[in-house]
Amino acid sequence: MNRVLYIALGLIAGIASGILGIGGGMILIPAMVFVFGLTQHQAQGTTLALMVPPIGLLAALRYYQSGNVKLGMAAFICLGFFVGGLIGANMVQNVPELFLKRLFGAVLLIVAVRMILTK
């Protein structure tokens, strides 16, 4: 069951990334902390591991050495993220620019408030 949830998280983050152009960490890290119960370090390390191919090999390796990477989780989220990015990019092509700017700002604000106010 967790594998399906991990893929779903990857799809959601990928779609948001395709629509808003945001890095997956903005959605992935809060979801891993608040939904899956990872520590902040584990969430950051796992996010770096799933993004290894494009950006984070050395940073992910350092988190892995400290025991802060969930490789299985990262692999399944990566699968969903890969497909979700394409879906989101296709969805957003005809969205008006002003709406997209406001949506992006709203997502940033909601995540920021949640991260600041939660223990």
C-alpha cells in the first residue's frame, strides 16, 4: 500500500512541478514530514535521493551516509514524479499567466505558513 501512496505523492509533486515550475521538494518534503512521519532530515535526504539523476548525487550521498535516506520510498516517488511532471506540463500550457502567478504565490504561502507553524 505504501508503494502506491509513494507513487501518488510523486505524481502530485510531478504535476505541480509541471504546472508551477516548482522543485519537488516544496511538496515532497512537507508531505513526507506531515503525512509519512519522516524527520526533516530524512525527508530532505529522501527528496535528494529521488532527484539524484538530475541534480543531487553528492548531496544525497552525504544524507545517505548519515542514514537519512529512504531509498525504496525515493524510488517509487521518483516514478510518480517522472510521469506527473509530464502530466502537469501538459495541463498548464493554456493557463493564463496571471492565474498561474497567483496560484504559484498561494502555494508558496500555504506551504510557508504550515512549515512555520508546525512543530
